[in-house]
Amino acid sequence: MYAGVMKDKTGNNRLTLQHVSKSFGTMPIIQDLTLTVNSGELVVIVGPSGCGKTTILNLLSGHIQPDLGSVHREGVIRTVYQQDGLFPWLTVSENISMGLRSLKDPLQRAKELQSLFELIHLQDFKHHYPHELSGGMRQRAELARALAGNSDILLMDEPFSALDYQTRLRMRYELVRLLENRPRTVVFVTHDIEEAAQLADRVLVLSKRPATILRELKNSAPKPRDLTDSEVVKAMKEILEELGILKEAGV
């Protein structure tokens, strides 16, 4: 039975799924899955294609409800998608301002907007439209909008997968830098094992559909992390082993 939304009694922002199952029609997607994301954590979810990673984000956000189990969430949630959600008819400044609508004082909104532009290094592009920016610049603007105002939690659904490899690398460092300045609780879905190992405080490796958690990997190495850092290399190997990729490759 769906128990609805409850608040974390500790006062910390966090997300919890408790014994959650979800099917679409006759197809089971999630099966008896339990997870908790603590305040300030960056949790990355990886797993085979179609295993239910995006479904988990939609359950956490409240866009869909579970068939069984309960969802607990505390705080204001914003979602960042693979394709940026910038409105093409609005300037970058107007797009980011959409995230500041909860601020009623015009002076406070202007000050916050200026701070966000300085944070993402796009001061010279305030009055540009999305089509005038590169993919990485658009995604920085999208992150600024998500970090604006009183958001506490970011749900990120493969936010960098549409970018070229070099831009993806830069965006990982940008994300770490932005979160240092504006801490948030983050759940990040990706197919990219390297990305997961480089970014995560904790990696959750999912099984094939219906999804359960096969393994949890913790990484306490300081950020930003280089791809050659021993903890990153170790995490990548362990994720690949858990997904059976090394075995399939005969490694």
C-alpha cells in the first residue's frame, strides 16, 4: 500500500524508498527496493539499460507513485534532465530567473541572479538565447536554474550524456565546484561507469529489470577526483565486475 510522503524526523533533507515495487502494465520494473539518500550525499545509480533507473527518480520526485511500499522525501526537489529544459524563447537570464520565483523581493532576486551567473561563469551571456550557447553552456545554465532559490535536492537524469566526451569531463568538475559552493543532496543516474566512479559518494549498482540493488560502493576520496586516482580506478573495476562486463569481455 502506498504510504505517501513523510518528513524525516531528524530534520535532515533526505530521500527514502522503503520496500517499493512498481510495474507498468504487466511489466515489473522495480521490485521490493529500499534505499536512503542522506543529507548532502551525492548518490549515483548505475545499471543495465531499461532496468528502472529513471523510474526510481520519478518515484523519488513524486511524478509517479509506487504500487507497493512508501516514499519519504524532505525538502524542495529540482530535476535536471539529459536534454536541458531551457525555454528557447527566453534569454539565459530569464531562464535562470524561473528558479527564483519563490523570492518575492526584486532586489534579492537580482542579487541571487548575479551570484548564480558568477558561479557558472556566464556573465557575458545573460541576454543570449539557448540556441546561441554551446551544449556545455546550456547545461551550466540549467544547473544554475536548478540550484537557484530554496532547492534542497537535485535529481539528475543522465544530465551530461548528450555532450561530447571532453565537455562531459568539464561538466563533472563544474558540478563538483557548484556543489561545493551550494551544497545539495543529489541523486544522479548515469550509464557512464567512469562518471559514477568519479562523482559519487556512494554508487548503487542495480540488477536487470525488475531492479533490485546488487551492490553499494562507497567512496570517501576527496573531490574533485582525477580519473587516475586509485579510488576511482578501483570503483570502476568493482562496478564493471558487478555488472558482469569484465566477465563478458573475458578480462
